Amino acid sequence: MGKQLFRYSEANKEKFLESDNITFNDGSTVSPEEIWHYLTEEAPVKYPSAFEVNLYQGNRGSRDETLPTSLKTRYLGLTFSARMEKAKDNGKSIAFIQGGQAVDPYTAADTIALRPGLVNQWNNGLEYGNDINKENLRRKKSKEKAFHDMSFEACQTGGYEHVQAGDLRIDVIAPYTVLRCSDISYGVEAHRHGPKKNVKLLNVDYPLRYQADKPWAIEYFAQNLRRLVNTLDEVTGRKTSEDDLLKAIKLHNTGRRLGTELAELWWSADVPPTNSDDRASMVSLGNLEVHGDVQASLSVLKEAKKFIAERVKNGVKGHAVADNPKRLFILGSCVGINGSRSEDAGAIVVGRDDQWSHCSSLVEEEGDPYYNLAKATLEYPYEQSIEKRAQWTIEQIKKSRADGVIFIHNWGCNTQAAISRPIVDIIKRETGIPTYIHERDLHGLRDEQEQNRVNAFVEML
Amino acid sequence: MSLSGNYFAGVDVGSLAAKSVILKDGDIFATGLVPSGVNSVESGLNALNIALESAGLKQEELTYIVGTGYGRVSAPYANKAVTEITCHAKGANYLHPTVRTIIDMGGQDCKAIRIDQDGAVVDFAMNDKCAAGTGRFLEVMAGVFKVELKDLGAIALSATDTVPMSSTCTVFAESETISLVARGEKPENILNGIHHSIANRIAGLFSRVGIESDVFFSGGVAKNSGMKNAIEQALKVTIVKPEIDPQLIGALGAAVIARNFAKKEGLWA
């Protein structure tokens, strides 16, 4: 017997067709008609796992059918793998990045920058027709391979194993050696000794230990950003000018402003205007990197802000959100909780610190763009001392009116594990809000044990 | 036995055992306990049926059922599912309203829970990922010494000394135990050391959530007198003695919550 698949209702089609096209980096567009056809005809056949009705599905995506941009972020997610393949066929460079940076230099150098999660997403999308079980087994197999090639201790192995296996056409590996990714060394070492060591590697040296107010550190990091752009130019064969970087900064500042405005609009609502997954998928567009296409992210982000404003004005509550849900703020690198199952338990995720930190940090547009970008990057609140990071987090918690805070750290993410306790202690001391710390299992699947703890925390709230 | 009244059931499907408690109005009326199988729906129903049989009731006579434990997501017979953390809190509070701290040691995890006067959870901490400090750890150790799990505590209490156990991993602890035996350490002293090492790990959980009297010990491992003794020493507390099998506390709490839901939903006045 086939698995039951979720289907978008024809009743919402008309409204969706009135929405905007998505415009891509290469100038091409996709119309709402084409998106609707893809989501209702093609995608359920290619990716049944994404549509399967299954209690345990960790990342099923939102099912808010009346929010057009919800369907569009879904479309961008499901077409991600095919779009990366097409970009490679057209000669575009792709970089594997790690370390929580903004991607302005990569945009300037005409290179797509992908974090570990996106590299995994690219690889996951290469195989069609899998149900959830098969897809999970496939991902676990990939993780097992990473344990073999890298280390059982490493947290984010996404990227390196696919480079080593030759699964993906990645041109350059360029992580920032920032404290937040304490296990970058595992991947770098594995790459140096692996069969694909010809793939270019550049460590972008990030001055550690909170040097944001030291001119030498800013200059030093600016030099590293120049090295990065030069390396990307060696791959693409083009010459990136300072003006290219300034244009990229301006473009990304537009995204960051829109993302910040959207988040603040969402927080201002009396009732949550979307569910957790839609909030996250729309706010994260602000960094213009999440779908591997800056312009596509920007076009959906602009439209999303319009729809959210409408919902806030009309007091519309997001799909499947409980009445008076408990508002959770999630802390930690590369983590999140299962939105739909947490909503079933009466909660909603109202924010995350991780990439929000650089979405809410604008880069100065006057002066040396390398210096300005270096300065902004060193000032990311997430990368500051425990006390400073905690104080910034408290501001976000207050703005989002969170009822509880969950700090999650992946196994192997040593820095986040070490600082989780002092950070939540400061938050608890200064806000009185309940907190919970959870260490996530190695393979990163959102399993029952984790959900059990989240649900207990929600019940406690 | 009078069968008039309202009946509320709690079913707790854990990794090693499935438990059930039926409340008649506000009193414990029947209980059930069976080993968990691979099918958690079946395990939960088996436990519930044992309680129903001993009470002379049919399932349809139950006003409300709450499922808890890891099997709660596969409990089609339950009206609602609640996590076992909340259930242990309610169960302990039902028996002893003065309890403010609970140690729950089950088959695969260990919890430190702080509660208020109403039995609501104020804070909690759990072991993550590692089986050390759980019932499964003790099972492995019973296997090493070829003794019954139920006898471990009494053997540990007969020790004349405590042999420190340094390993934090179940597998490494097993090999360390074998080395200690080879060195000539007495089994009861090693077992005493094992119980104290588990107690020390549990004490670590309480460094996060704090301790306030009265302290209650629930879960299958709470039947182990050696463990109770080691925890009392590690935490410098006296543990309240439960009136019922401590393994049933989660199911009891689920039944109390079932009664509360029934009242809230107008199914019981």
C-alpha cells in the first residue's frame, strides 16, 4: 500500500496564482503557475518523502496553504538540488563554507556559497522516489561514511564526505576558522589527506577572542577576506573589484534590512501570524543565501513581508498554531526543533540566535568594503564573549516575548556545549525565563528523545 | 468490590517495562506491569488489560486514558499523551504533596525533576545519549557478575568497602569491572562502587536543577536498595519511602492527569 501524501488544495490555487514570479540570479523567472504545477504534480513524485503524512517526519515543511510565500520557499527548497546541478552545468562556481559568515564576498565573486546543511540538501535531492524511511536510511548511510572518512566526534560533517566521495561538484572549500565551529579541523584534516585533496582549500583566519574593537584585528581579517576573494577569483577566472564587493554588501544589506523588518513585524503581532517553520523560512531569507540564489531569496522575501504585514493587520493566526502557544526561543549553532510536532504540543518557535546574529548586523557602505565587512563580521553578537552574547540574546528574547529558552548543541560542537550553561544562567538570572539545555545526537535526526524533552519543557511552561 | 464510580487510567510504556494504573475517582484501584516488547501499542495494551482484569472492568468503562513514556506516541487507546517528566511529577505529588525533588531512573534514562506544591514541574535535567546511570547500565553489570538484577542492591549493601569506578561509559565500565575482579577486588565492593558512581552521575544532574526536600525516588531502579542508599549519600538527603511500587509512579501520574483532563473537559464533575 502506498504512503499517504499531503496535497495542496485546489481551493487555494486562485489566490496563489495572483502572487508574484520568482526571479533568479541568471535573470530567469518562474511563474506561480509553474510553481503550483511543480508542487502538485512533479515534486510529490520526485520527493514523496517531503509530502508523506507521517507523525515522525522531522522536516516536512509548512503546510500553510493560504500563505503563498510558504509555498514558494517550499518550491525553492525542493528545487535546490536541480538548481545547483544546473548552475554547475552553466559553469557557476560553488564554495563549501562553514563558520557562520555572511556570504557577501562570495556574491561579489560570483560564487554560490553553501553551508553544510545546504550541501547535504543538494546531495539529498539527487535521488528521487524515496519515502521517509528510505530517505532517512540514505542520510544515515551518508553520515556513517562521514564517520569513516572524518571522525565520529565531528558535528557537521556535511560537505566533506560529499567532496571526498565525488558526489557533488564543489570547487572550493573555504571555512572561517571561527570558534563557533570547533570541529572544522576534522573536516579540514580529512580533506588534506583524502582522495579529492585537489579541491582547493582556504581557511579564512578569523581573529579569535573578541577582537572587534582592535583595528589590527579588523585589518588582519580584512586581509583574509581579500585572500578569500582572490582564491574565489582563481577558481572563476574573473577579477572581483572593490566595487563588486560594495555592490554585494549593498544587496545583502537590503536583504538583512528586510529580514529584520519581517522578524520585527512578526514579533509585533498579537497572535503568531505564521507557524514556526514559515517564520524561520522567511526570516532566514534575509541572509539571501539559504536557497543558493540571492535574487530568488530577495524576491520571495519582499513578497513575504507584504503577506506578513497583511496577516498582522488582520490578526490572522498561522496554520496549526495553538491558541496562546508557549513561545520558544532557540539558541545554538546549526540547530532548530521540529516545528510541527512542537506546535502539536502547544508551542511555537519565535526566534533563533544563530544566523539571526548576522542578519541583524548591517555592514557600513561608505569606505573600504573589505574593512567594513571585516568589522561587521567581528562584531556579530553571536561571536562575542559569553556576557555580551547573553545580553544581546536577552534583548532578542524580550523583543520576541519568549516564554522559554532552549539551548541545543550538537554532539561534537564543543564550544557551544561549553558556553551553553553560562549563557542560559545569565538569561535565567536576568529574565527569570525557564531554560533548558539539550545535547543533540550525532546524526542530527530529530528523534523521539529530543522531542520528549521539548514537549516536557513545553508542559512545564 | 463496588464498580460504581469514575475510572481514569494512566499507561506508561517505557523501554524495559509497560505499566498501568487505574484510579477510581481519586483512589488507586488497580495496577498492571509487564515487560515491554518491540510493539509499544501491544505492550501498553497488555499492561492496561492486566489492570482492567484485576479491577473487573472493561476498557470502555474508563472515562479517560493518558499515555506516557516513550510509547506514548503509539498509544491509539489513549485520549491524550503527556511526557513522563510531567507524569512522574504528578504521581509523586499525589502520594506525597510535600515532595519537591524527584529522581527518576528508568531503563534508558535518568531524570532530575524539581516540582512545586501542586506537582507542576519547575525545572528538570536528563542524561543525554549515554546509558551510564540507567537501568540498562545495572543490567549490564548484573550480567558481568552473573547475578539477578533484583539482587544487585542487596549485594552492594553487604560491601565492606567502596571500589571507585572511573569509567563513565557502560562498555568501558564493564571492562574496568572485569579488570577489578582480576585484581582480586571483592564483587560486593565493586558493585558498591558501581552504585556510588551512578549516584555521583545523578548528583551532577542536580547541580543543574538544585535539590529541595522532600526527595522522592521513582522508576524501576528505585526498587534497588543499594541505589537508594548510594543516592542518599551522594545527595546528602533522605529519600521518602513510596507506598506503591516506584516503577508505577509515571503511570500513576498519567492517571491523575487523566482525571484532571476529564474534569476540564466536563466528563467528570
